[in-house]
Amino acid sequence: MNAVNINQDKLNALVGQAVADMSGSHGGIMISIGNKLGLYKAMVGQGALTSDDLAKRAGCAERYVREWLNANAAGGYVTYHPAERKYELSPEQVLLLADDTSPVFIPNAWEVGASMWQDEPKTIEAFRTGKGVAWGDHHERLYCGIAAFFRNGYAAHLVPDWLPALDGVVPKLEQGARVADIGCGHGHSSIIMAKAFPKARFWGFDSHAGSIITARENAKKAGVADRVQFAVAKAGAYPETGFDLICFFDALHDMGHPDRALQQAAQALAKDGTLMLVEPFANDKVEDNLNPIGRMYYAGSTALCCAHAISENGSHVLGAQAGEGRLAELAKANGFSQFRRATATPFNLILEARH
């Protein structure tokens, strides 16, 4: 390329962005390691620590811990006190890195990226052939990563914010509603609702048998197995009907036949039932999604969401950035006459549909 045509400022900005991306990728590995070794948790409430202090508390080798701490300090995830050569977690850093009940707890999310790297050869082959990659064919780190990434957000918002935003749903749940969770994964969404509404009964369906096994184990651990049932079933064919609420938590856009899934939901709902779609936040125009969250979702959509929909030889490949308008058209074409945005977060759209 002729150097005369290069805008040096633009080039420098692109190089800076690429270096920042590489730094973030490497830093994500450090965060994952720190989480699995309990390094962040060992820092909580201890004030400023030396690397030797932390190594002893976590049962790790000091020289590794020192370098790990410096990587975290360079990324702003650990606070460094140079005069004392000590390290500390601020209250905000604790919420992000050490409190696994926090809605912003982030370490497990790197499992998704790790699985995408592991499956890179499959994704490259899919690009070249146009074939799909089924959800169950991905590296096992994907399933735990996805479940952990969404679980805390659901725990923070589902019961206090999202369900109350739906018309008349909370009173039904309190009185003993029947609820279906389609594409339930590890079952966290069903379990959260079951714990909040003990009179209601819940059915979770997913086509991935391994996830259903884990969901059943999670329900037992949470003490709600008496009111939550999990079964392997496709979104377009599950046995139960008469549901007061049917939920799709970040799942509809992954399906090759979302039209069939919506038709099944319309048939399985009670006459005055409600459909809740929780979908990745997206605007209807591509240019309005060109931001860090949109970038993350488009990347995940490339390797995971679209790949699964294609693997089902589906009628649709919605992708993770389908947007409210497209989802509304799909719902209205497949059994629902009413559709609205109930509420939203920076990461999710919460959409309500009725017959």
C-alpha cells in the first residue's frame, strides 16, 4: 500500500485499539486464573497485602502471585500502593472480581471466550462450508460460562424488575402459576423463579441433554426440585400445555426454527397467558449497535448463535442482535397479536407477547 495514502493518526488509533484488545484478552486469562485459585477472595477484607501475604493466604507460589498481581494492577483490577509495595481490592473491585453473588461478577464470563478459542477450527470450517456448529458440539467450557455469565444478572433483575414489568404476571405466580422455561440451559432462571414463588410450578426444557442433567442437580442443591422439572425437549415440541407464563431466556435467537418455537408457545399458553422473551439488547439498525456491547454480541453470534441456528437447517438465522422490530414481526406472524417492550437493561431486552 502506498504510504502517502495512510492517515498516521488513524493508523496509530487502530494500533492502540488492537494493543488494548490484546491486553484485555491476556488480562481475561489472569482474571480467570485468579478466580479459580481463590486469589481475589483471599484479598477481601484484608486491606493492603504483600505478594507474599497473598501467596500464603491462597496457598500459591509467591513469584507467580507477584506477577499476577502486577498484571491485575496494570489493568486497574487491583490497587497498588507503591510506597509499601502492597496490593488491595477496592469495594468496587470486590463486586466485580470476588463476590460471586454480585450482579457484575465477571470472572466466569471468560469461559465463553476460552471455548470460542478452543472451537476456532470448527468455526473456520463452518465459514468455509456454510455448515453450522450445533450447541452440543462446542467445548464444555461454553456451557458453564454462558450459565455463569447470565445467572447473576437474572438473579439481580428477574424477580424484582422483569417479572413485575409484565402485565399481571406476578399475582399469578404468587397464587400458583404454571411456567415453562424454554432453552433453560443449566436451569438458573427456573430456579430463581421457583425460590421466589413457592406456590408456582416450573418446567424447564432444553435440547442439550448435558445441560438438563446439570439443571436437575442445581435444582436439588437449591432445594426446589419438588416444584421444578427439567426435561430434554425441543422448543417446538414439548408435552406440557396450559402455561400461564412461557419464558425464553436469551434462547430464541439461537434457534433455527424460532417460528415453530413461537407457534408451540402460542399453543401451549393458557388463554390469558404471557410470553416473555429475554433477548440480548440490540437496536434495529446495525449502525446503532456499533459499540462494545454490540461488538461482544456480534462476535458471540458469529461463533455460537448463528452457527447453531444454521446447524438446525432452520428457516431463520436471527443472530444475537436481532432487535425488537424483527422479533415483533416474528411473534405476530406466529400466533401473537400483542407485543411490547416491557423493560430493558444495557445487556437485555425484556419483551412481552400475548395472544
